[in-house]
Amino acid sequence: MDWARNMNAALDYIEASLTGEFSYAEAAKRADCPAYHFQRMLSYLTGIQLSDYIGEGSLRLRRQICRPEAARCSTSP
């Protein structure tokens, strides 16, 4: 199923772009559909809007980065 492969390619692009530049148009291009339809399809498939998906991904990435630091900070002297 090409649409599933294309949507996964777009999601991979979003995940890879969390630390750099992100383009709605590029994500839609990778999903092989117009940006409007891509945003609607992503919302339908994930249950959240694209901006929320990106925000949650950024938070998840920050937690992974900060977790070792937080563990060091929580140890008693």
C-alpha cells in the first residue's frame, strides 16, 4: 500500500526534523498529497493535530536528552 509507505516516510521526516528545520510542504510531498490533506490524514490516523504531534515529539526528544542529566541532579550529595 503506497499511501501507508508514503505516510510513514512523512512521519520519518517529521521525526528527523525535530532538531532542525521542518516544512509542512516537504512532509506533505513525502506523503504524496497536498499539505491540507496531509494534515487531515495525520490527524485522522494519530488522533492529534500535526502541530501537537510535532510538539509531543519535541518534548519526547527533550526528555531523552535531559533524562541522564536529571538522574545526576537527583542524587544526594
